[in-house]
Amino acid sequence: MGESKTGFFGKLVKGLAKTRNSIAQGIDAIFSGFSSIDEDFYEELEETLIMADIGINATTSILDNLRARVKEDKIKDPQECREILINTIKEQMDVKETAYDFENKKSIILVMGVNGVGKTTTVGKLAGQLREQGKESYTCCS
């Protein structure tokens, strides 16, 4: 009886941690498995990012930026471009001041993560909260 229930945001953080760890493990395996930056290296990174549900357009942009920086800085060791990759992903995912500008507008919220992290449950709870606020919400899951 000493167990405490995990709240909504606690579950959300736990689910996001699963997604983050899945991506991080895949990237770690690539950086430790390659001794040079070649097409195979980029293909493995591309596959890992796509499998992490980052999306093809975002992945292409991230890899194009990484390739340009590697060429510009004449980087040869995959470990040296790890930080560049991380910063490129952060830049790609930064939504700046428009992050939550959907209060009084029709909006689409994209929820992504690996299987089993609670995406569908989270969307259902968000829809319920919006309805309680008198707003309309529609959900679609695939």
C-alpha cells in the first residue's frame, strides 16, 4: 500500500524518457561502431532518426546540416561530430515563440514516441481537458 500513483505528467515524462533513451541508444551504437565518416555512417544515422519517428523531412534537413558542418570543419572522426548532430537536432526541433500559440486558433498537435509510451492515453487526456475548457477537440490515431 506504500506505492504512490504516478500522475499524468509523471507518466508523460516517463514515456518521453523511453523515446529519448531509444534514440540515444541508437545514436550511441552508431558513434561507437564507426571509425570514419562515410556513406554507411550517414545511412545508419538516417535510419536511426527515421526509426525514432523524427520524420523524413526533418531527418534530411538534420543530415544535410551535419554533412555541411563535417565538410566545412574537415571532421574525420565520428565522435567529433556527435555534438554537432545533437545541436542540429535541437535547432531542428526548436519551435521558438510559436511553441504554444494555439490557444484561440484551430491547431494540430503532433504526438510522437516509441510504442508503449502512452501516446494514445495522453491524447485522450488532452482531449478531455480541452472539452472541460469548453473547446472542441477531435482525435485521430494511427
